[in-house]
Amino acid sequence: MMNDDSPSQSYPVVQWFVARGKAVSVVLTLLVLFGGVAGGLAWHQWWLLPVSLVAAAVLLGLLLSYVEVLRIIADTLIPKY
């Protein structure tokens, strides 16, 4: 029996987020921004426009910092050989 615990197969979710984390962060932020703007325009709630802009900016900052911390953890956790 062969052991499949090679570094390339360890922590697949961590590796996926490290590889695609920045793009996922931007896409989720744009979804929140466009959803808030569309909701504000559809229901004539103009206060949702600046609130969705601030929420999207905060979300982007949090997600990008999460991805950066995950990259640091992955560098120390996943062997390079």
C-alpha cells in the first residue's frame, strides 16, 4: 500500500485558498457591493448605497488579511519537499 500523504496532497483546502484567495476575495466583495447597490436602487433606500460601499471595503480588507494569514500558515505548515 502506498501512502498518499505527500506535500502536494496535504491540506487541499488551504492550498486552494492560497492559490485563489485574492480572486475569491474580490469576487465576494463585488457581489456584496453590487447586491447592496441593486437593493438600494430597487427599494429606493438611498442610504444602502454608501453603507454597501463601506461594507464592501471592510469585507475586502478582512478577506485579504485572512488570505495573507493563511499564506503565512501554509508556508510554515506545508513542507516544500
